[in-house]
Amino acid sequence: MTRIQGVAHEAAVLVGVVLDGAPPVAGPVLEELEGLARAAGADVVGRLTQRRHAPDAATYMGKGKVEELNRLVDGESADVVVFDNDLSPGQTRNLEKALGVKVVDRTELILDIFASRARTFEARLAVELAQLEYSLPRLKRMWTHLSRQKKGIGLRGPGEKQLETDRRLVEKRINDLRAELKDVLRRREREVATRRDCMTVSLVGYTNAGKSTLLNLLTGAGVLTDDALFSTLDTRTRRWQLPGWGPVLLSDTVGFIRGLPHHLIASFKATLEEARQAHLLLHVADTANPAVYEQIGAAYRVLEEIHLATKDTILVLNKTDALDDRARLGGLLDRYPNAIAISARSGRGVDQLAAAVSEALSRTFIDLDVEMAAGNGRLLAYLAAHGEVFSRQYQDSRVVVHCRIARKHLGRIRQQQGVVRSRGGALAEGEEGDGP
């Protein structure tokens, strides 16, 4: 696929077509696209927007706007045109023919940034798979080939078209990558399963919301942070000594963005395994961004797509120290009254966040000592299957199991002749312990 990163400081013209019925965007229409283009190594030399009832089938934007765009490209000596929309292969080809320069849509731009930022083997596999799935229907426009055939025995005459060869090679590589990523996912699932002795919390949210900075503040991880989109693509997990609870594992994950390509989400399934297995999500949002409401909504839509929308979540309103208008924070707290306002850079509000995390974990899970007859194999198996068993102490014909388990299982434990005693966290009304 076309790689903006491959050529340093290409001159880019940004284009945005706003369709009727599209959700309103706070701030300049192309502000986020400009950040993406700069992250990909381009210099923005021009911008053009259009409002339309529906996209043009041939060029997405109207004929007159294409002519205006052509004049802008020539006047600024642009190397590439970047659309804030997703284009069909035919639209891309028609625009490139009309403009005489490369045309890149939003998905291709995001994939290019991911390709330049991927560091681990797992992330590189995921990005390559997403790129190939994107490029497969666009092979006709590609000006580079995956292989080149030379004339020789068996290749005389018309032979096989290069496009068909490329298509078969791409499809084979896609199948190989999917198989490799399945293996990676199985390894990641086993790795996450080995951490059952610790509660896990995962940071999620829009890109550049400050998740890595918050991870550093809470755990002293010292991971690299950058004020740029998609500075983190690989999951990082560190131990957080949570006041009032004890050690928990805190994971940082890849940031979300509006219009995140579906096949990219699927490719990063293994990377998002930490969030899927977490006991609690911290949804970090950038309060200083004018589009914070849209970004929160976009992140929630991604959580829905990866089936995490129902997981217990705390909204964390970050970067409050960068707010010029304090009334905006009040408006956010009015809309999201359970959110926690913090500054990961200054540390403001972190104690309140830690208390909220402790309360959320205690609300769902509880540390217990469960005493039972040593021969009560059914209850022992139930605790192992539904909770985290830390130790067993045998004395005569009795055994005491120290475990962490969801509160909803307390009734079943008592039904199976278990004597429940809380460790640390208080039992709720109706959950009283069974003695000292």
C-alpha cells in the first residue's frame, strides 16, 4: 500500500467531505486529520472541505470541487491528497487520475501510522494483516508489486496476469497471518490466565488521552510518552500498589479513534486481550480537547464493537490542568456524574481515582476465607472454577480456602455448606459473615 512514512515530509493537502446527517464535530473539521497526517510524517500545505447530501459515486466529492482541489494541489506542489473519508478503490483511482498525485483515505493513513509505530512482533503481525486486507481490493491501483515474474520456461505466451498472481500471494499471506495471530492470541490468553492471583485493571480510551502518562504516574513504569496520536500500540502491564486494596495489574492499551478500521480492530484482538480479561476498565478522556464529547462517544462505540461495553468501567477525565474554561469540566461532570477528574501530569485527583478503583473492585469482588469439610469436593471445585484460590489450610477434617470471588456467588457457597468470613472488605447488607 502507499506509505506516507516512506518519504519524509511529503506535502499534503487535506480534504474533508461532510455528509448530511453526519455527527457534528467540535472544532475545525480537519483538525484531527491534520494531527494524523503530521504523525505520518507529512507537512500540511492546504485544506479543502465540502458539504454534500451524499458522496459522488465516481470521486466522492463533486466535479467542481475536484477541479478546485486540482488547482490547490498544483498551486501548493502537493505530493499527496489525504481524505478524511473512506474511499472506494474506484474513487481513489479516479481521483488520482484527475489530480496526478497519490490519494490516501483515512483508513490508509491510520494503517500507515500503525505500521510506522509497531514495535513488537505481535503488533507488526496485526498491522500487516490489516494492511493486506485493506489493499486486496485495491491491487489494480498499486504501483508496486509483491513479486515480479521473468520470462522463461512455462511463462512464454500470455501467461498469468501479474494482478492475479499478486492477488493469490496476498490471499495466502493473509491466511498465514491469521494463523500466526491465532497462535499469538492463544499464548496471550494463557499469559493473562497466569495472572489470576492479581486483580487486573485496563486503561482504554481515545488516542492521546494520556493513558501512558497515567500508567507512569500510578506505577512508576517509565514508559515512553509522546504528545502524538497512537504513541502506544503495544500493551504494557505494570504492578500498581492500590491503596486500600493491595497490588493490582494495570495495563495500557492501544488508543481508539473515530472511524477506527474494523479489520484493524479484529487484527489487534490479541493486543486487546488484556482489556477483555480485566476486572475493571478505566476509560481515560482528554478534557482539554474541544471534541471530548465526540471522543468519549467514539471510544464507547469501539468498546461495543469489541464486546466490552457492559464491563464495569470508570470514566477518567484527564488533563484538567490544561483546561482554559473550567465551566467545561463542570459540564462534563454534569453529564457524567460518576466520572473522576484528574491530571496525570500533576497528580491532581489521583487519590480520588485510587479510592474509586478500590471501591469498584470491592463492589464486585471480595476476599474471603471459606471453611468447609475437607471432603466437600463440589464446593472446592466451585471456588476454583468461579474465583481465584490463593491458599488452602487443612486442619483435622476441615479446610479453610482463602479466595477472591464475585459477591454474586456467596449464596451458592453457603448452599454448599461453606462458612464465609470476609478478609478486609466489608460484606454488604444481607451478606453477613458466619462468625469470627
